[in-house]
Amino acid sequence: MIRYVAILFLFLSGIGGYTIDKFGQDLCINEYIAIGTITYFKELNGVSANDPSMLGMCGLLSIIFSIILIFIRNKYFYTIVSLVLLLAELILLNMMETVSYKEIIYDSITKCSNYSTLIWLLFQAMFLIFSSIYVFKNK
């Protein structure tokens, strides 16, 4: 049962991650161009304007891997597939060129009130917690 709850959180985090730059919300960076200003990614030109798409790809990866993880019953294989997912998400997040993904996520939640980012972050954490409980729980 815990495995299904973890996978549900992963699926919901995927939806939250995929909708990060949708619904009129935008990711932002505090004090990127000038001190005391908030810069939205829609205002930027060039490669740095594509940084929100990396978070969208993390959401899409979460949705795909949640479908795959539903069919895996072996704890070791479940752990390997989950680690591959987290590694792929980390690679995507490190591909952001503007600033660190930590700063983008923090500023988007606190300064821009982007609740899709908050949902993505919280549900990813819940997936990790419930997956850890599932993997380390004895029968």
C-alpha cells in the first residue's frame, strides 16, 4: 500500500512539475539583472528563457516513471528505477544555465508565488519519504 501512495505522490509531482510554467504562472529570479528587481523568465531572451522547460521535463519524466513503477514489485528493481529517475531529474536540473536550480525554485516559490513549483517540490519529497519506507520496511 505504501508503494502505491509513493507512486501517487510521484504522479502528482509530475503533474505539478509539468504545469510549472503553465496557467499564467512563471518562474522568476530575484536580483538577476538589477538589485531589488524580480526577473521573470518570460522577459529573458536566448537560451536562458528555456530554463523553465527543464522543470517541465522533470515533471514529464515523473509521470512516465510513475507508470513504470506501478508494475514493479521487486524492491531492489524499484530502488534502481527510482534512483535512475532521480539521477535523470538531477541531470535535467543541472542543465539550467541562468543560475542554480535551487535559487530558481526558491525565488519562484517565495517571490512569485508559483504554487506548481511548491507542489512539485513537496510531492517529490513525499515520494522519497514513502519510497524509503517501502524499501526499508520488513514484511
